[in-house]
Amino acid sequence: MIFEQLIHHDLGCACYLVGCQQVNEAIVIDPPLDIRPLEAALAHHNARLVGVIETHTHADHISGHGILALEFGLPIWVSPLAEVAFESRAMPDGTSIRVGNIELVAVHTPGHRPEHTALQVIDHTRSDEPWLVLTGDSMFVGDVARPDLAIAGQEGAAGLYHSLQERLLTMQDGVEVFPGHVAGSLCGKGMSAKPSSTLGFERRFNDMLQPMGEDAFVVAANSGLSPKPPNLPRIVEYNCGPLVPRPIQPQQLNEVPSDAPLLDVRASMDAMHGLVAGAYHVPADQNGFGTRAGFLLDPDVPTVLIAEDEPQALRAARRLQAIGHLTQRGWILASDAHGTTVLQPLTIEEFLEERDTLQIIDVRADDELPAPLVGAIQIPITSLHDASLAALDPTRRTAVICQSSQRAGIGAAVLARRGFSDVHPVLGAGMGSPLFASVS
């Protein structure tokens, strides 16, 4: 059996390569837009790709099925309920797809989306029973899918309850669970970073699978949800078709255009010492880059990337393309951008010394706040770029805090872009830091 789990860590998405070694053929399930890791896995297994399966129409990232169909002529299996605008093979409940001795069986599991379909995987050289199940966006490790992206949350959660109880949890405890997402995705709220589990373990220890009635499940599934993925309607539209071809990568520029949005993708400590006036800042090499940048940027206006080098610029471009920003204006070396805006960080000690005189902005999300930070104004990072700042003084010395310091630099750059002249990210924050021990 050929089995490979490929994780796009920036978005917390999982893709699967499943096939048969005896015939050297494989099928890919939920491929990412950047198919290079898939190509490497195929080369490693000396396997030929013969088809694509989509568990559902994704709302948080663009699929690579268009590239695979357009460039390699591969068929795409999808549920007929997806109503896609490209040529596909219908995959209703119970559909069997064979690759040598390996069989994939479609299990319709609506909830996250009406068309959602899990896949039992059977290796007939071992047994005629399922060895594992690719649960897509239905059951995760330690969590279940959010129900509110395609339909009303109550309706989605009711469907998900029945899919879990009547379709997935009827399988044997030993069946392995390989989900469509791991920690870092906005498609769930409490999933583990562990990439797999078993039905037996999840049955015992997944809070959302403990005995409860449908009404209680619906309430629990709709509580504490993260913001919906940025650019959601556009991503769904792209994934429904027509097919999306391979994006063209941006070219290097020699100077900063005056009419384009700017995104500095360097590490925070580098960017803080010389941002170009008006630039956003999101570090490309931190997980969650695509999501955080997606909340800031307009996908209809191609962005100029400011980077340390070409590999960093292209990593950022590919991560933006994954969330529907398919075209970038170009990229420029930070050394050629000549940024002059300095956002001097504050240490925890400096913050604590000055806190009584500071204007404090807490960019944590609501579900991260066991209690409000005393004296702070909370504006989640996902809405800081367009939130009303009428109650704030842009000339006052301002500190930006978050849970781990990663978003503080992003928030400080947003405020500087919005006219704050004396803004500082606080470094060294964290649940065990003196910041939260002393002032919350």
C-alpha cells in the first residue's frame, strides 16, 4: 500500500496520496494548490497518479485539482451535491474507487458542507474491512468540523451530529482516523496537532463525541468558533470551477511602486527596524501567514511583497495564492525598499514599567481571553485593519500585545499604517509571562 499524508502547515490542511505498490498507481485526496510536495511523494514511491478525489468544496484554500486536470488530464471525483462547474466523475454515497488492491469507499457525511464525503480505505491484501478512514472535514483529532461555513450553523451541526453518530462511529475502534485538517486551521476550534488517531481513541476522549443529544451537540458545535476563513466566497467559487491553472510566480522589482499595497514578509525583528511607510507586515515563515495576511489584503488588488530574499518572497506568494490571492504585483528585496518606519519593540519589563502611561491594544481573539487585560482595549487582529479607532489617540505612546508576541508586530504595523506615530509591539508575552500574571 502507498500511503502518504502531506500537511500544508501554514493553513493546517492535510492531503493524502493513496495507492497500490503492485501497480505503482495512486490517487490524491484533497490536493493543495502547490503540488510540488505531491510530485515529490510520487517520485519517492515511483508511482503514477491516476485520479483526484475531493472530499468537499473547500472554503479555506484553493485546491490543486485544476492543475492536475489541466496539465495531466486526471479525472476528478466529487459528490454530485457539490454542483461543480467542471468535468467530473460523480461520487455518491457508496461509490467504490479501485487502485490495484486498494479500494476507497465514499461515505456521505454532511455537516461541514452538504456534499461532504469521507473515504474508507481498504487494503485487500490485508483485509476486506476498512483499515483507515479519511474523515476530511467531519471528524478531527480531538475535535469535529465547524458547521457554519456553507449553511446555517444549527442546520450544519444537526447534519454533522448524524454523520458522526450514524456513519463514522459505527466503524470499528481500530480503524485509523486521518483528518483533513490539523491544528492551525480555521475549520475547527480545538483540533490537535497530532496528525492521526483511531476511532476508538476519539470515541473515548474527543469531547465532541461524548454521549449527548442532538440539541446539546448543536449548541456545542456552534460555540467558540473562530472567525470564518478570509476570502471564503472567492475560494469556494474557485474550487467550484472553472478549473484554476497553475499560478504564475511574481517577478522581482527594482523599486517600490507608489500605487500598490505592500506586505513585508520578513521576520518581525528584521521588519520592525525598517518598514516601508504604509506597508503591512506578516512574517512569511510563521504558520498562519496566509490566514493573517488574508484578513488584511484585498484579493482584487495585487500586492507587492517585501522580502529578505527570493525564496522567502516565493514562499509568501505561494501561501497567498493558496487563499485565493492568485496574482502578486511582484516582490522587492528589503534592501532595495529602503524602509524608514521603525517600530521599536518593548520588552515585558519595559512594558510593566510604563504600563500606567501607555495606550494598550490587545489583539487577542475573544476566545483567548480568560479575563480582559486591565487597562487594555481589545481589538482582534483579524479586524484591526478596518476597526473603528475613534476612541484611540494616534499620537499617544501605544503598546500592542498578544498571546505569544507573533501578532503584536503585525498589529503594530497595522496601526502605523493607520497613522499611529508612536506604536510598539510587546515581545515576550505568553501565558506564563509577567504581563498576564500582573495585569490581567
